Amino acid sequence: MATAAGARRAVIFGANTDVGKTVVSCGLVRAACGALTNGGVAYVKPLQTGAEHGHSDERAVRRAVAAAGLEQRLRSATLYSWGPAVSAHVAAEAGPAITAEGVEDGVPSDHDVCARISAYLDAHADAELSFVETAGGVLSPGPARTMQADMYAGLKLPVMLVGDGRLGGISSTICAVESLRQRGYEIPALAILEDPDEGYGNTEYLQYKLGDSMRIFGFGALPPEPEPLDEWHAEAQPQFEAIVEHLMKHL
């Protein structure tokens, strides 16, 4: 989805939980901040859980960008956050959300969430590239129990999909693609983090199965946690820059 001013927007979905969606988001935003110097980059995380454990995907993105000395080119926000590290619908039922303004809120409706996303993107319409990072997998529920692929469909944003490089990830990734396509989403690109030593062959098969309809970007394994990812992101910078270039042409 491009605005009248030519800005590009995409929603980042993961094929499943813990597939590296935020790692990819960090790399993409960092690369975009370095490559796009006219209007900068916007990043928004609509739903964040686990705040009481220090979990913040926005903070991870901001740290990755700051490590490259590019923080002045990034605008970011977390719209709703909850303390427990559980699914958004469970967290919402357990207690109020904290909004980006620091105000306690009840269970936000699908309309509330999408309206705030649209308002944030419109407020930063000068950004050359904007990302909306979802929570969990494609069909993970939002706070009002609606599956996120349904909840965000009305925004009509194309998808940057993060595939699953683990055993069984071929199936979960293809299921995610089919679920998104059934709801009218366009998927110009897919990134996948896979340890080549595991020998699962997910990247190769997804290239064979999906490569005619989307660009597949394969990454190697991540260093073990809690090692900082600054060096990994720096080494992967050319690959992330290639994704940014592809998105700028196809969004």
C-alpha cells in the first residue's frame, strides 16, 4: 500500500511464534533507515505482551537502529501493551492494556486497534517505508479474540512474511501463506531463518513451492541467546538491504 506521497507500508506477519519475526523486523528497519534518507522509517507494534518481563519489540528495533547510529531516522510506537507474556486475548482478559500514551485501557476492539494503526501511519505519512509488526502467528488471536489475519485485513496492507525454519516449518509456512491469500493479502516477500546444519531444507523447498509468486530471502542461524545481535545484523545488512529494495519496488 503506497500513499499519495509515494510512501510504502507493509505488515510483518510470522508463520508461527518464535520464528524470528522481531529479528527480521530489526534488520529490515535498520537497513531501511540506512538506505532511505529522505523521509525516514516508521515502525509500529500494535500489540505487545510480556511487558512485566521486559519484553518490548519496539525497544529491540530501536536498539538495532541505534547500534547503527541511525536513530534519528526512525519513528516508532507500541500502541497497546500488557504485562503477562501470554497471547493477547489472554492478557487482555487478565487486565487492562497500557496505551502508547501511558493510559490504562480495557479490551480494545478490532476497530480500536486498526483505527490507531491507521492514525499512526497517517501521522507519519512522510516516512518512506512503514512497518506494522504483528504478534505471534498469522492466525494468533488479538485482544478481542479475532484472528490477527482477519483483524488487520481491512488495512489492506501487503505482507512481509517471516517463515518457519524449524522442523515442520514447511507446512506451517505454506499454511500461513494460504491463510493470508484467502483473506486477500498480497505477499511480495518471505524471509526465513534456518540453520543449514539441521538439514531440514525448508528454504530450498519454499523456494521451489513459492518462489514463482514471491521473493524468498534465506538467512542462516542466529547466534545463541542472549548474545547481542548487532554483529549478526551488520553481517546480514546486504541481505536486508536487498529486501528493502525489493519492497520499495513492489509495495
